[in-house]
Amino acid sequence: MPSRATAIFSCFALLVASSTHAQQTRPREHFQNADVVYDWVANSRGDELRTFISHPRNASGKVPVLFFVGWLSCDSIESPEGGTDGFSALVLRLIDQSGYATVRTEKPGVGESQGTPCDQADFAAELEGYQAAFRSMSKYAFLDADRAIVIGLSNGGGFAPLVAPPHAVRGFVAAGAWGRTWYEHMLENERVRLTNAGKSAAEVNDAMKAFAEFYDLYLIQGQTPGQILSQHAQWRNLWYDAPGGQYGRPAAFYQQLQALNLGEVWQNVDRPVLVIRGSKDTVMSRADSSAIAETVNRAHPGRARYLEVQGMTHGLTVEKKFQAEMVTIILNWAKEQLAAGKTGTPSSQRSLPISD
């Protein structure tokens, strides 16, 4: 009678074989230390969404899982050309170097995923895809779903606890993330953008008064930028993006982000949390990211840790090179949480290189 380990690997081999046809139709990633299963999950709208489940080679039995929650843009979570930016470099290195299994999900309308094109899809459809992928882990014999670490990147770091019930994971990593309202995030983002563009303090002040009203109508009252500008022609010189949305996503996407109560989301997380931000991040401010750690620690003292990496940008680079230390930081922290057991030890007792 075959051993349990043999049965697990037989199952894994069948899964890899079943995805061979799909792999022949498009370029795929290649790893030295991991194999990838290509599979599908569905959201409530019936969209089939591509998933990527990696398994470390030469591992036997069930292995812990790193579950990725992606960024805001419509860029694919799959990187057949390698780590062309900081986020993809981090994901690929964690897959190949961690010794853990990993789970990734493609957004609706991206890559092989079905559904409304990403630049028209709302946040709810995207969130459902992540939730479905997390639930699907139970069907893979080689995944130890009871030892999962959720890693949220950029926008995904803010809502990561919505992907899985906090009690079902060992910890959360939020890199370059946000923990306040999207309205607050955008007002601060606009101030930084205008200042970096060389506007005078007086010009910035006047623009911020207008943007406060603009984003109220847009994010809270539910209008599109185009509808707002048709009623307020005096603001047309302020707007720099599309009439139907922003940063390649529709207005509804950001209105749904604004509707989230991340204070409530994070105060219910009684699991270790590692918040990482680069000191040169001009997309997510220190206030955006530190809000996560502050919220968690207010409700569950010592659970969250805030780490600021000197000189690192939002794209996880220092002087235009990927900050490879990110891999070490995340893996060391993940190993400690997995070793601590299901309840975990407050992460403030851990020794991480913190920079204030």
C-alpha cells in the first residue's frame, strides 16, 4: 500500500499533468525549486479565474502556504518574463526560495481569467476571486491550509483580512499598504503629487480645497469624475485621469474601497501582523501603513509590528534595484509565526530591524 507521502505526490503529478495543455498555449514561469499547478476558481458571477499553486520540489507531506493578495493595477500576477519590477521579483523569489507552497489568483479579465475586463471590473468581483482561491486550498493534498500566511501587496495589503477569516491563518504581511479610508489616502496622495510637481504652497492649498470637495462627490457621493467635471468646470484643470475612473480602474472600484471599514477589519485581527513600508514610498504614506499596526495593537496589544525600510520605494526598490532584503525579512517573520503555533506569540517580542 503506498505511503501517504507517495499518495500526495501522485495527486500532485496528476494535477500538473492536467494543466499541460494550458501551459502549451502561452509562456510560463520557470522555477529551480518549485513546480506550479494551473487551476481555476469561480466567483459568484460565474467567472472562471486562473489560479497558480506552487509546490516546493523535493518536499514531502503537507507544506505551509504563502497566499498572495495582489496590487491595484491590472498587471498579471504571473511573470513569465521574470521579476521585471519589485513586486513581481518579491513574489517569484518567495516562490522559489521559501520552501513553502504558494497560491496566487489572477484578477477578473486579466490573463486567462474570464469576466469583465479588468479596467471595467469592480472591487467586489476581485475580492470574491481571492476568497474563492483561499477556500480552494483544501482540495490540494500537499497544502497545509492550517499553516497559511497571507501576504498583501500595496492595495491588497489593506484588505488582506477580508480574503480569509483571520482565525484561519497564522499571520498577515501588509507591504506598502493602507489602513485608513480611501478618501484620506487620496487627499494625502494629491498633496504629495502636487508638491512633487513643484507647485507652490499657496497653489497646493487652493488645489486641496477643491480636491476635498471633488473626492467627496467621487468617492462618497458616487459620481464619476466626468459627471463631477460637467457640473464643476472650474476643476477641469485639476483632473489628470479618465472621466470614468482612475489609475486604470473604474470609479465603482474606488467607491467600493471607500465603503470598506478597514478600522473594523483590522481591529478584528488577533493574529501576528507585519506591516512593511519603504521610507521613500510616495504612493502609500507612513500614516496609511502605520494605521494598520496601530489599529491591531490598540485592540490586541503586541500583535502587530511596523517596519520601515530606509530608502525603499513603493515598488520595493532602493536606487532602482529590488530590495532583496524583503525576502529575508518576510521569510524570517513567517518562520517565527509558523513555529509559534496557531495562537502565535505577540510579534512585538520578535527581533526585527525596525527603523523609525
